[in-house]
Amino acid sequence: MKKVFISGISGYIAMHCAQQLLEKGYSINATVRDTKKIDPIKKALKDLSLDVSKIDFFEADLLSDQNWEDAMTGCEDVLHVASPYPLAQPKDENDLIKPAVEGTERVVSLALKQNVRKIVLTSSVAAISSGHTKKQFSEEDWSKVDEPIPAYPKSKALAEMKAWDLIKNSGSNTALSVINPAGVIGPSLTSEISSTQLIIAGLMNGRIPVNLPVHIGYVDVRDVALAHIKALESPKADGHRIILSNKELWQKEVSVILREGGFKAPKTSFSIPVAKLLSYFVPALKPARKFLGKAMVKDSSKAEDLLGIKYRDVTESILEDAKSLTEFNRV
């Protein structure tokens, strides 16, 4: 079976990609920024009865050329999953933008140099919807990077734009597919979690004591990983951005699911006017100001049409997420 390159294998989504690749018999060359993470990665995959001898690890950083070429040598396909995500809004947006864009340029340029068959890039719906006032989005939309939007969506949009530009101007036969998931939830394989899981954890531990009128899409991490593998294997996905969004929920609906599943979550919800007023005084609310009270809908039909994705039940995903957060002491 052929060998696949994965960047940032210790990450939440990348670990699930690695699991599914190993289950299908692939070999993997994988990068880690910190070699201390290798043993926990191996243990998590061994616990799933997977053969970790099929993974070769390489230490590599998104802002350095070191080891990337060696890591990609011999790989027919590339999954570029590694990208920084914020635990809080950074003071300098370039702390996110620089590694996201330079890392993507580094990986895609090397993939083109080595004439790999296909690249699947992990992006986000954040690269699609930020800065807009409309409520309905498709893969035709791009976040408004020339306007004052938060650093994270700007980093994802600019990194994805860089990938498409490199492919367009390469004259290569290398194909590119981009996966744009909404809020990713579901069980973790290690203590690494997603930014959306931080919302679930906040609702559970009281750091988000009141439900805000925020409406976002959710998708299970296992469906996201499956979409990466299907995009890798299907020529129909070549040249496409693909939104993954199972169901859009208001934050109060997520809290109801958590409470009914036996977990703590707030019962009180702020009205839209109150939430908007607070956003002028609470810095953490400022990025969400434009979205307060708006039902944001993502058209995810392409994922079903091109990849045949059948989403897991979102209620089960949220509850498995909560259980996982508890088991890894992230609540």
C-alpha cells in the first residue's frame, strides 16, 4: 500500500486521519513539532490495535525548512493538516498568519517539487464566512481578508489562497482538494483538542456561564477525517473546496444536549441586544459581534455529492466530545 505524508500528526484532526489511514493499510510519514509527542501518539494508536511501525516520524516546524523534504520523500500523496489555532485572540495577527501561510507554502511547494499525486489541505469554514453580513455560504465564498476580521479566519483564508495560487501557477499534474469543516467536535485520541471543543468545555466548566445567541455548524472529527481520506482517493474531489457541516445549532441548543446527556451546562441565555451591548465591553465577545443572533447556514451538499459523506448524529458527537473532554481532564 502506498505511503501518505501527514503534517502535524499530533493534532486533533490529524490523529483521526492517521487512524483511518492505518486501518486502510497505508504507511505514513508524519511531522511533529515536538518529539515528546511521539510516544503519546504511538500509545493512542496502539490502544486502537493499529500497527505504529507503519509510521515514520520527522521533527519539523512550519517556520523552518528543516526535515520537510526528507519527510515527504517517497510519499505519493500529502495531507497538510498542521496549522496554528488560537486559544485566545493573539495580540499580533501575524503570530497566526505567518506560520499558517508560510507552512502551507512550504508544504505545497515541496509537494509540487516532488511531483506528488495529490494534496489534501485542511482549511476551515472560517476561510469562507468571516467578514460577511449574509447568512448563507457556499464554497464560492471567501472571508474578507482585506477587512478587519479576526486573525484565525484571516490565517486560514490566506493560507488556502496561497495553496490554490501555487497549484494554479505550477503547471503540474498534482491535484489539490481542500476540506473546509465547520466547528469540529467528537472524541479526542490524545489530550489535543480543537478550538470548538474549547466552547464545549467552556459550557461544561462554567467559563461560558451564559448561552450566547451564536449559531454555528458542527461536524464530527471522524467525518472530517473520513472526508480527507475520501478526497485523497477520489478524482471527483480534485480542484474542489468542500464544506463539511452536519448541523447548525444555537449555543443554547448545545447546552440542552449536554444537560440531557448528564453534563453541566448553562440554562440561562442572553438576549441578542444584551449580548451585543456586552460585546463592546468584553474583548472575547468582540469577534462574534457581527454574528450575534444570526442563523449562519453552510451549504454542505458538495460533501455528500462528491464524497458520499453521511454524517454522524450531532447529538451523539456532542456527548462523545463531552465524555472525551472529561476523560482527558480538559474540562
